[in-house]
Amino acid sequence: MITGPCGVGKSFLACALSHKACLLGHSAIYTRAPRLLNDLAVARGDGRYNQLMRSFAKTNVLVIDDWGLAMLNDIERTDLLEVMEERYNRQCTIVTSQLPVKNWHEVIGNATLADAILDRLVHNAYTIELKGDNMRKVTSKKLKIQG
């Protein structure tokens, strides 16, 4: 789990870790949380849900970026639980969020499902809390000065 303010490098770090895993021969998928949940909803509608879930289950490193941008609905909570259950103690899941881990329960919404999801995610996890300036701002300022 990688948390910190916007632009501090959470996605960069998550991608660097998954890239290193690929160089070592492991498989990886990167997705933003809103896209993951949307892809699962679409797959449910067109009959690919089980196939997509198997793909997530067998992938060695799953990066879920931008977690917690919006409250989850009932179907999204259930889908997320299924993804976490399939991966628990089998594969690596990297989650990035601007929210501190202590606030994730609120974003999930349903206390019972939140407990189940976070139980599979938090207790075996390394937590990295990044601090610092927004690198997009820093880079933008440097480009303006140089240009």
C-alpha cells in the first residue's frame, strides 16, 4: 500500500516495483481503481466476468492505482472483495491512494464488506507513506525556467 498526497510519486513507485517484477519474469497488470471497477461491471454484462477474474487471480503483480477517489456501490464492493479473495496469500497487490489507510473503511461503505476487503489487504501488507512536493508542479516549474 502506497499512500501520500497528489503528485508525490505513488504511481511512479508502484509502476517501478511492477516493472522490476516483470524484469524478474513475473506478470503484472496496472489499472486505475475506477477503470478496474468499470471493467468488472462491463465484463459481468458481456459474459467475460469469470475470465477477467481468472486473469486478475493469476497475475503475479496487480497495481490498483488511485484507490478511494469515490465511494463504492454494492456491486463494486462485492467485486473488490472477490479480487482480493482470489489474490490473498497467492499474489502481490499494490494499491496507491491519496487517502490514509485509516480512511479506507469509509470509502468502501459497508462495514462488513469493508472488514473483509481490508482484512485481506491490510494485515499482510507493507505500507509506504510518501510525503513531499507535487512532482508535476516541480517539473512544470523547471520546464518554464529552462524554456
